[in-house]
Amino acid sequence: MAEQETAVAKNTVTIEEAGPCKKKVIIEIPEETIRNVTDKEYDELRKSIVLPGFRKGRAPRRLLEKRFGKETAEQIKLKLLADASEAAIKDNKLDILRDPNIKYEDVKLPESGPLKFDFEVEVRPEFELPKLEGIPINKTKLGITEGQIDREIEQLRKWSGLWTPRDGAAQSGDQIIADVTIKAEGVEEEEKLNNIEVFVRKNGFVGAIPVEKLDELLLGAKSGDVKSTTVEIPKTYFREEYRGKKVDIKISVKEIKWLKPAELNEEFLKRFGVESEKDLREKIRDKLQDRLEQQVRDEMSEQIYKYMLDNTKLDLPLDVVADQAGMILQRQYINLLQRGMPREKIDEQMEQLRAGSEEQAKEQLKTFFIMDKVADRLGIEVTDEEINGYIAQMALQQNQRPERLREEMVRDGSLAQFRLQVRENKCITKLLEMAKITEVELKKEEAAKPPEPAKKQEEKIVAARGKPAKKEDKKTVVFEEKPAKKQTKKADVAEEKGDKKAKPARKKKTDK
């Protein structure tokens, strides 16, 4: 908004440093400006008010002041403060993050003389970006081995296999069919479970009871054997009836089964849409190659993030960090409650949790400000067509109509978050194009492993929309993307609905 039309004299504005990314704005509004605004306000009031004994628009000023003086003075004050603060921010090019917190009730409209008031605003940090051209990046050489393909085929055969009775003793990975009794400390009656499945694994479950080194208990067991153990249930366990108690477990083995992989025959091949083992190997090779390329790309992206964070010095707005850390801490607290941890135990860990949440908040905010400036420097913007393309792709995968998915994202506030996600990914892509990339050999131990599953665009949508994920998501402050042209920008500091990141998704590994 421009400076008020009725003002003749200019306001006196002083800007002082008030801390990291914080300015104190001191404003003095001349008496002449106050008088002009007051006159105009009463002129407008006179036009709309009818007092007994006077025609409309003819009521004397003194009667208006007597009848409406208090309310009118408050309106005049609010107008003066709003116009003056907005003009001061605009004229001094303050790139504020949030609207100024003016304590209107503490400011009094003077009977004579100028009106003085002040307020503080958080501004975007001022900092220099490191050199963006030629960032040193290591790129792992791609390569799919026949051994990796063999292991993938073997895994597919296991997934398609059948549990088959075993004649001998139980081996690692076997399935045991057993009758189980569970006796919790302090509970008179024991719980009986018949014909349940227990797997011979290092850390497994017997019914709802987690048992460490379960394989050591069950290896070598035969039909008819009875195996017993006592476990101490963690105080954070989600089942309250077992929480913090000793539990006696007795396993009566009835049958032992092993997973017989499916035969590599015509039926198996048809299940995966191929006609021969050669075709299957080629199909697996292509998928492994795609996954490996994405994995390498993610690793290079992580190097970009690390380079930018390590080589950029900037102060952060303390109040924004505190707000962000508070949101992270609240989510951690709720998450621990949902896991079953008693409040008193959580309270004991609060200092540690608080310190961790502050570090997360600082990294998230620092990343946002850096990448926001990178986008500005490189002229990177995100068009509605690009966003609509991603939404259409996700809608197809989720069997939804694109317009409905977009409406949901607008409603839950995740569309702006996803736009930031896409913009930051474009920044990373551009920085990688400009980077100095050196190919390095894949380590032998890494070469033996199949690549991690590729990151999908759907994961980005899920991350932006805050839907539940297998791992605890990190929710972050969402800022409004800056306009392409230089303007006074206001960042909308708001919490994303659900879980997860103003910080666009980085390398994210998912289980197959």
C-alpha cells in the first residue's frame, strides 16, 4: 500500500539491528499526518451518521467526537499504524518472513504532537552463496553383475515359493507351527495360542511378544519338542498389558516347514510376463539399471546438499527456529506417546529431544534459505503446467482424477509444499549439470549388493502431503515461493499437514 494519500509530512523511520535476521523499526508519524487522517475519518463518519435534530451529513464535529470519539480514535490509530508500518517495510526493502507483531494496545494516540511506536520483524538472512559452478561430485560407475541378477531371481523364487514340511530339525528361516502359552508377570491366567506361526529368526515374535535371539532358542528343534524362555518387555512397548514385565513363553513344536522356492518353469516365467529365463534376466537387468542410476543420482544430490551446507555461512532467525523446533518436538512427543512410552519417561528425555529438534530445525531452515537463493540466482521457477503434470502422473498411479487430487492438495495445504519440492529438485538437477563430476569405482562390497529401489514421484507427493510413512517423517516449516520479480516478499510460515519437509526429499531408501 502506498503512503496514505492525506499525509503531507513524511514519517521518520529508523531501522536498527535487533539480533540475527531481526530488525527493529522505529517510526514517528508527524502531528500533521495524524490531524489529516483524523479529519478525513470524521468527514467519512459525518456522511454516514444521522443524529437527532441534524440532517444527514450536517452533524457537528463536537457531537460526533462526543458520541463516537473512542471508537473513531481506535480506528484512526489502527489506520496510522498499519499504513506507516507497511510503508516503512516497503520503502526500506525489508524482506520480512512474517507480518510484524505490533502491540497495538500499547500504542496510544496522542492528543497533540507526533505518534511514536516501534516493532520488530524477522527478515530473510543475508548471505553469500558459494561458487555454484564446478561443485566437485563423485559419481559411482554403474554396473550390474550376473550375481546381482541371480540373487534377484532367487528372491523372486522365494516370494513365489511354498512352505513345505521339513523332516529334520528346524533351520534358520524356517516356519514352526506351534501351540504357545504366554504367562505375564503379575497375571494369574496364562494366554494360550494354538497353531500359530513362529519363524526361526534372530529377532522375532511369539504371538505379540518380541523375542531377541529367537533363532538360538529354536534352531535344531523337532516336532514334539518344547522350548521355553523368559523375556523382559521394554517399558516403551505398545501393548500395555506386557509393558515393562517379565513374560514366560513356552513353545510346543507341532510342525516344521521350510520355504521351497518356486521352480523356474513356464508358469513362473508367465507370472512375470516373460517367455524365457533370458528374457527374465534382461527385464531384471533393466530394472536394476534404473534403480542403480537413481541411487547414484541420489548420492550425488546428497553431495550437493552437503557442499552447500558446509560452504554457506548464515545466521538464522531465532524465533522461526524456535517455532520450527517446537513443531518437531511436538511431533516427537506425540510419536513416543503413540508408541506407548509413559509421559513421565518422555519428560525425562525432553532436554535431549529438545536439543535434537533444534538441530533438525536449523538444518531444515538453512537448507530452505540456501536453495531458495539458489533458485533465485539460477532463475529457476516452477510452472503450473509442471505441477499439473506431476499431479496427473500421481493421480494415474493412485487411480484418482487429477482435478480431485489437486483439490485435496489445495485443501490440506500440501500443494505449496510440493511446489517447493519440485523447485528444489530442479535446482539440484541444474547444479549437477554444472558440477565437476568424477567417476569412481564401485566398492567391492557395494557391487555385490543389488541397488536400492528407485525413488518414485509418488513418494514425493506422499512426503509433501504428509501421509503416514514407514519411517518417521520430518515435518518442516513451509515457506511461500518467492515471486519471480523483485518485490517485498512475505513468507508464509505454516506447518505442513501431517508429517514431512519444506526441505525437499533427498535420498530416500525404501524396502523392496
